[in-house]
Amino acid sequence: MVVINLSGPPATIDERDDIARGSIFGVIDDIDEELRELNTAIHDHPELCYKEFKAHENITSFLKRQGLDITPHAYGLETSFLAEYGQGGRLVIFCAEYDALEGVGHACGHNLIATASIAAFLGVVAAIKTSQAPGRVRLLGCPAEEGGGGKIKLIEAGAFEHVDAALMLHPTPPEDNMPNLDGISYGTCLAGCVFKVTFTGKAAHAGAMPWLGNNALDAATLSYNAVSMLRQQIMPTDRINIIIREGGLSSNIIADKTSIEACTRSATLKHMISLTDRVYKCFEGAAIATGCQVEIIKGMDPYADLRPNEALCSSFAGTMATEFDKKYYCDLSRRERGGYGTDMGNVSYECPSFHGNFCIPVLPGDNIHGPGFERAAGTEAAHQTATQAAKGMGATGWRVLADEAFAQQVHDDFELDRQRR
């Protein structure tokens, strides 16, 4: 129990932070059983992007029971929500994801993401109440991360305007190349986009009069080979992946229509856009060579690379080390780069952002987006790891609200990174 002596001298910054951390950690411990029930409810009822109706209902009902005012269906998205507490001062957002994957449920552990952000949010609410300090903390429901670009729509709707920091945590299996780490605090990912390509040719009898046709399958094959050759001249961090979804209807007919789905990834949003333009030219050239027409259709809004904020990452890693003896990778001279993509990358272009990864126990060979990780994400051990990491994230969010020098450093790091892009 934290006792505040109102008659004594004003608390120092360190004393104030100790009191706030006590409030944050204490509240998360106090509601652990309720958080576990919510976590399980989300995990056991997986829902795809923009269809997270049960998760939306379960989370908003839980928050109402905590005495908070909730805005359901926020920013024009049916499965988004918003909860905010405090007034004046700076604004910190905790991003909650809760969509699942088709066929494998919560094999990306978004139930744990939601749990961690909810826990951190409620912890900071308690710290604001205890301190009566200015500042606002917001919990933002972020649907459709798995290919739906939910945060991009939230950005367009103004959800991340005038925000001093946005934070979230993501579960991951232990890193094979970093066996002694409990997670990654300072890391990034690839920018990426998905698009579809349709070649339209002219059908003809393949045996009797093939010269009358324009072969759309030739166009698809030629473009595939052109992209394969392009891979020799791209950067080691670039990725181009292609599948042919439709290759014709019969071997006796010159194919008049073929379709391709492609994905490009690169180290930065700027480089990814440039790479995608080069890939487009492979498809356009194949169409010219075969006499076909080509249509390129964007399949999703591009996901930007993640721009981790150095001050936020260092604060989280430091808190996890000093408070819980946990080691999170945070080498500011070298960002650990994952091959994944996230729309949190787009948020990191809008405001200072933190996207940490915490390791949950898995069986040997179980990888993220697989059935083994789905099972692991529903365990008590994973829940406890998530709520412990939430304490560190909550303490970091509180520092943005309460520590002027730290908040300025967060801002300065963001502006410096902006110049590097």
C-alpha cells in the first residue's frame, strides 16, 4: 500500500515516479484475474479483421465495469473504441489490437496485445488519480492489423493527431539467435505492400489457330521471370514475393486472362515505394512484349517500416531490467530488424512510438502464425509475461506525461529520426 504524506515537502521527481510505479504495478496486480478472463475470452473467440464484434463488446464492457467512459465504434470504425482519462498536459496512447488470423486463430497473439495495452492504460489511469497531475492517457481499439490497415484508417480519421507517444507490445517466440533475451525493445520491421495484377489477352484455339491469340499466361510467366532477374539488383533487405492465382482455363485454349498477387517489402517506406515501381515495370513490360493489357490494383494501404523512438525504448528496457530483472534488446547503435510488417509502422511516422516484443514460452519448433503459437498465446504463462511487460510499458507512458525532460527527449528523438527518413 502506498502512503502519501500530504503535509510534508513536495515529492522529488524520483519519489513521484516511485509512487506512480507503485500505483501502476499495484492496479495491474489487483485486476489480474479479470484481465485473465478478458484475455481468454478474446483468445477463445478469434475474429478476422473488421469483424471483431465479440472482442469489441468484451473489452468495452470490461472497461465500463472499471468505471470508465467509453466511446464505442470510434472514428467511424465499427470495431474500434476509445477510452480516455485525465485532462490537460500531454497525451499518451496505448494501442490495443485484437483481430485474429484466418484458419489459425490468435496465432499472432493479439489477445495478449490487447491485454497488455489495457493493463498499462488502467495502470496509468491509477497513477494520474494518485498524483492528480495533468496529462491524458487514451486506450485506442485498433482493429484489422492483419492486412486490413486499421491504424491507417485511424490515422486518416485523426486518432493520432497531437499525440506525444503511442505505445504497444507484441508477443514473440524466443529468438534463436538471442537465447538469453526476454524480448526486444529497440527494433524495426520492413515496409510492405500487396497488390494484384491482371493480364488480359485474346483467346484462340491452341491447336488450330494459336497465332490468333495473345497469351495472358505468357505475360504472367514473363513478368515472373523478369521479377526473378530483378532480385539480383535489389538490396539484401528487399523482398518480392509472387503467386499466380489464375493461369487459364484449359490447355486447349490460349489463356485470355491471368492474375497474380504480389508483395514487396523493403527497409523503409521510401525504398519500398521505389522497389514497387521497379516491379510494376516488370509487369508493364511483359504486357507490351506479349500484346496483352495489364491492370495493377492496390490490395492494401502500404505498411510503413517501424521507426522506434530511442528514448521510449531505452526507458522500457531500463524499467524491465531494474524492476523485474528482465533483459530486453536495446542496442541503439543497431536496430534489430524483423521480417514482419505492421501498421504500427505508419503510426511511428505520425508520432513518437514504441512497439516492443516480449517472449512467451513455446514448444520447440513453434513459430508465430502457427498453431503451436496459437496455443501458447492462450496460456497462463503468456498472460503473466504480458502483464509484467505491461507494467514496464505503463511506467514508460507515465514518464511521458510527468517528466518534462524525458518528454522533450522523446520529442527530439522523433524529430531527429524524421530527418533521417
